[in-house]
Amino acid sequence: MNDDPNDPLSTLYDVPVRVSVELGRAELPLSKVATLGPGAVVELGKGAGESLDVRINGKLVARGEAVVVGEKYGIRIVEIVRGRGATATPPQPSTADKETEHAA
């Protein structure tokens, strides 16, 4: 985070935003949804190994891969989505990051 007091955006850095990760989507007829219960499996449109969408307040900002950090899931960012489709690849994770994360 940028602690520069001359940064005009610095007052916004503490504003909470909703970060969500989309695993996939499915379209089902209502009759199928009505039959879902414990143990039911809904096949999603994304294939295993495909990048997951990272959204901030509903806007696509990045893509990543699922990881396990301790007993929780996380996401490793592999691509930043900027503007109208332009992307940037983030720096590689440090050795410490690799030791605490395991691919899901």
C-alpha cells in the first residue's frame, strides 16, 4: 500500500470493497433446480485448471488460480485486467509465499 501523504488517493485506501472469486456458472431449468438437494452436483462451465475471475465490487480486475493456505482457500493472482482488456502479469510469488501455499 502507498503511504505517500502527497498521494491524492491515499484517503481511499482504507475504504472496504467486496472481493469475490467466481469458480464458474451453470444455467439450469427451474425443474432441475427444484430437485437439487444434499449431495447433488452441479457441473459448472469452467474446466478444471482454468483461471478464476477475481472481481472487486462486481468488476473483473484479475484472474487467478485456487490455492490452499493452511486450512483456507485463497487465490494466486496470475493476471491483472486493466482498462479495456489490456492485462499485466504480476510479479512471481516469493519463496515464503510458496512455502505457505499449496495448489488446490
